[in-house]
Amino acid sequence: AKRDKYANLGTNPYQTTVFCGTLYQANVQVLAPVGTDSRSNSVATVIYQICAGIAGTYLRYISEKARISVLSTMPQKRSWTAAQKIDMLRVIDSRPTSVSLNSICQAFNIQTGQVSRWRREEERLKKSRPGAKSVCKGAQSIPEIYTEEILSYIFERRECKFAISMRMVDSRVKAMDREFKKKSETARYAIIRRFFKKHKYGIRCGTHVAQQIRSRHENLQRILSYPSSDSWLHSLIRQ
């Protein structure tokens, strides 16, 4: 009687799951221990447990298989770049009045909530890189209100041939910003490194004497070229 109902058994996950459930119930009803003979009861109990276990295991397997097949047909999540988001907003804004927002979103495989969020972030999307998939601010750097002052501080001292260390910049920023002073030393130095990298400033490390600053070497050569009667001074400089 149920042959036609389960004709597509194995191809339709829903029908397969229902069939396994029916089989499990049939095992419970037919193979339940009956009678007064203890031996027959024990045999029936064993058969019942085996069939019930097989039916339950197969039911779980088919259910998991059906769940996986359903997930495989669901639309996959996709990340959009800033340029693509701006283009989609432009298409949505220029759509005819007869076309609804939901239909446009279905065509792009996006949600209306994403459109609202992109519209709030439209200015930041335009300022970000075209290929960027996120407009988050990223890790913290030196506050913008102190950027010009710190840059001028570094530039003026480098023009005077003074080496600028991270400790000097750290002391300068701490004197201007109390919140920066509350951070740990590791966090402060990480912020300064990002600041240097952002503005393309290199950090010069201590090196061998042969790799000293070129201007110092030129100054020594200039002194040696001066005529002088103090030969001992020239020999001292050469040393």
C-alpha cells in the first residue's frame, strides 16, 4: 500500500526520512517482547534491539545527509568590495519607480539590511580603496589632532641631523595626550610603529661604525683637508 508513496525512496531526502521513521515505529510495534516464555522473550528482545538500533542509526544518517544536501543548495555568503557596493547603491538609486528594492536585492543576492548599512557608510566607502572589503578603522594610531605636530617635530629634528627614536616620539605624545599615557609600553610602541609606517618614516637602528651617517664622514674629510701646522691633531682625527 505504501509502495507508491515511497517510490522515490533514496532520491527524496524527506521521503527517506519519513520511511525510516515508519520503519522504526514498525519495529517497536511488531518486535516488542510478547508471550510468557522467557526464552522467546529474550530472543524477541534481542531482535527488537538490533532492528531498532539499525533503524535509528539509518534514520540519523539519512537526516544528516538531507541536512547537508539542503545546506549545499543554499546561497553562499559573498563579500563585496567597496567599488562594487558603491556601484550597487548607484543602480538602486537610479532604478525606475516600478521596480521594488526587494527585486533589486534578489537580483544582486543581497539583503535590504545590507543596503541600509552601505548607505550609512557611503562616505567611508568612497574614501577607502576600491578593492577593500571592509571599512573598519583598523588598529589605533596616534590621534589625528596631534598628527601634524608630531610630523613637524620629527621633520625639524631630522633636518638638524638629529636621530629620532621611538622613545622620543613616545614622550612627546604622552605629554600631549593623557589617554595615550595610560596605555602599556607595548601598545604605545605598536601605535608609533604604525604611525611611522603610515607616513613612510624609517626607524634607523644602531649599526657598525663603518655604517655611520655619511655627513659625519664628510665633515671629518673636510677637516683633514684644511692646512694646519698641528700634525698631531690630524693624526688624532685619523685615528
